[in-house]
Amino acid sequence: MIRFDQVGVVYDGGSTPVLRDVDLHIPEGELCLVVGRTGAGKSTLLGAVNGLVPHFTGGTLYGRVTVDGRDTADHPPRELADVVGVVGQDPLAGFVTDTVEEELAYAMEQLAIPPEVMRKRVEETLDLLGLADLRHRALHELSGGQQQRVAIGSVLTAHPRILVLDEPTSALDPTAAEEVLAAVTRLVHDLGVTVLLAEHRLERVVQYADRVAYLPGDGTVVHGPPAEVFATTSISPPVVELGRLAGWRPLPLSVRDARRAAAPLREQLAGHPVPPPRDTTAGGGATVLSAERIVVRHGQVVAVRDVGLELQAGQVTALMGRNGSGKSSLLWALQGSGPRQGGTVKVAGTDGKAATDPKKVSAAEARRLVGLVPQTPTDLLYLESVAQELAQGDLDAGPGAGHTARQVLDRLAPGIPDDSHPRDLSEGQKLALVLAIQLAAAPPVVLLDEPTRGLDYPGKEALIGIVDHLAAEGRTVVVCTHDVEFVAAAADRVVVMAEGEVVADGPTTEVIVASPTFAPQTAKILAPLLYLTTRQVGRVLDTARAAR
């Protein structure tokens, strides 16, 4: 169905090929998982399947890519649209209509599908992806996760024979991600659809893969059965990492397989105290932010309902909940820029100053109280170079911060040149740049909305280090996220929201281990032992070996 024969790709101005000597054959009805570090060439590989590379991106493609017998060199994307459906990383950028129902029908209209067939497919897709209640909603009113499901649905209605998905679950909560992946798997098994899927959150998808294509970063592609490929990859999901630590063969790809092999490991760990997930934990600092009875409405929809929250210095809090539960609305209300129809927010003053409500001061002063990085950090980047962005950040921060935005950036992500265009940076570098701009004002409260989107596992480790550093400086950090593995490694406290209300609030281990939805893979495999990360397991095993 998809065949790469000695394929190489070199972009205009590039000195080295992004892909080289790629030989890959994906038969009909297979799900191929594409993995690799950020910048390894995954998006280029996906783009070559429907002709975006090089017809749209430019550059030179060597070798031959054939899709359902069609050579992509001779067929531009529009001539492959009936065969290949593509969902990119940013769903909002691909929308062309105003409402959910219209977006689901648009691709079929372009393919001249009869109206009676269109109506049937729209209804099927609404049910398949849990979108029936949103059919008349405006696309811009949806949460990020809801937009992601609509983007996937708009491709599915055309019934393509090949699906190309670039991080399809990055904005979805764990339950919604399982539903989408179950729907994709059903298409593979029941209808013979071929799926090429790139994803950084491997713990969600690896058990569904028939084949893995691993890009080590040198332009080549290593492919084969998942257990064989993951035996040597530099990135892997926690279930595979745990298998490596324990020496299991073959490597497990699902929690079920791992639990079957884990009894001896649980016995070995049972006699040792569980080390903390983080090297540093909350020190019980003074209250920095106090919020009472927060109410946020968007039209007739109550997004946040009478929420109270206290945040302490040096503490990392994870804000979790399904898509549309009110998490982002709460963050913007705390920062002061977003709507707030009721309640109060007080940020403790410094140097004897009184507590202040960020909504009642200027935007510049609010930034000095609460810094917020939105779901898409590039929303805050609008200048032509990194140097210009940093200079503007210093200007907005005003005097008295004690450090420049460049100093902060060099601490978070050293080595980014001043003349780089912000849009050319990796996702992790963009996040670090926006963080540096926000932190130039030295706010005591830092809010991060879905910061792990687009980050690979090493990128997440770097972000954990950033969050730890902020907490060590005495700031309070709130991370709104669906990434349970990140929460397990980074957070002291977890707050769970549902329908605009707080339904759980407590220490990370207590809250996420008790939840089948939010529990990380290591906790599920080693239950009833209270391990959250493979790092904890590795530390205990290393101690046990040293004691022998």
C-alpha cells in the first residue's frame, strides 16, 4: 500500500538530508507507528506519503514513493486526496468551515460524494468519536482536545484507504485518546485501512502497532516488529523501559503483558522503601496565590463553577481532567487576562506590599504577578528573531527583575542563536523561549497550559528540570496537562476538575494511583506497590545490586 524505495529528502538550503536511503514497505491493513526524537524527520516521512513533500514544502526528493500504486512525484496532494487522509499536529490550522458538522462534511463535498451518503457518514463519525453533542458548536469555541477529535473525524468521513496521523492524541485526555485509538484500530482491523501514525506519547499507542519505524536522527529509518525495534531505541515508553530494567524477553508492549511478567519484580521490590518520584518535593511554603469561588462563563456555558484554590511557594501542582472540564479557563482567570464573572484572586505581595488581584492591575503588572504560557506558545511569538523577542520581553518586564530574558533562556535551553527565527525552533526551544520571556518579569506564580505537547521523552525530562528549578527558586508552578507520565515525575500535588468543579485534590501518589484513568504505566504494572516511575524502580534495583 505504501512503499519507499531508496528515498532521500533534502530541503532547500539544507546541507544534510533529512531522510536518506529509506526502504520501507507498509502493507494494506497495518498500523505503522513512527517514532523518533523531535527534529528526526518524522513529519517529513509522513508528508512524503501524500505528496506534501516536496510538492508543498519544496526541496528535493530522491528515490520513489508509491501510494496505492501512484507515484507521489507524478501526483500532487490533490490527486491523492481520495486515497490518503492527513491529520496534522495543529487541528485549528486545518479547519476551513465554522461548525463541527460543516467541517465533517467539507472533505466529502470536495470529493462530490452524494448528499445522502454524506449525511450517513457524518452521523457515523459523530458517534464514533463522541462528537454528537457538539455538532452545531463553532469550532473556535471547542477545547483543544475537542478540536483534535473533529480534525480526525473530518478525515474519516472521506473513507480514505490510508490515514496519516501526526500526533493525533497530543491534546486529548487519556479516556478520549483511548476512544480515538480504538476507533483507528477498528478501521485497521475491520476495514483494512492502512495507518501511518507519529506520536510522542508512546505509552498510549505502542500496543496497537503492527510495525514500528524508528528514526534515529541520522536520516535513516529502522523498521520491524515493535518488540524488536524498541530493544535498541534511544526513546521508549515506560512499559518498555521497565522491561529493560527487569530483563524481560520479549519486551512487553502493554500493561497486561507486563503484569504477567512482573510478579518476581514486585517480590524483589516489596522489601524496599519506595523512593520519592522527585529529587525535591514541596517544602510547605507560604501561600502565594489564593483563589475563592471562581466563576467563568463562556456565553451560556459555565466553564468554572465556584472553584477555590490555594497555591504554596515551591510547590508543583498538576491540573488534570477531561477535555472541556474548565482547566484552561481556570488558568486564564487566575492570570487575570481571561474572563471571570465571580470570585477573587489574591497574589501575595513582596517587600511588605499587600496582596493583589491580577485582574485589577495593568497587563504589565499582572505579568509580574502571574506568568502564563498558553497551549500554543507560538501565540506569544510575533517578532522576526529570538533576539527581538527577548528584548521585547525585557522591555515588557520593566526594571527591577534582576535578570534578563536572555539569561533565563540560557539557563533553560542554552545555545539558541540570537538570529534564529522563533518559528524555526523546535517545540521544546519555542517553549523555553516563551518561558524565558514570561520569567523575565520574575513572577512568583507560573502557569503552564499543556506544555508537553510536541515534546519527546528527552524534551519532557528537560521540562521537568525547568519546573524543578522554578520550584527551587520558591515559585509556585501549575501545569495543566493530560500527560500522566509527566505528572508522575514532576508534580507534588494533583487537582482534578470535572464540569468546572474540583473533584479531587491531594498528593500526586494518592490521587493518580487511585484512578484507573490517570495512573501511569509503572503504577499499573507494579500495583499494589506505590511506584510511579521507572526511575524509582531503577534506583531501588541499583541499591539492591550495590548491597550484594
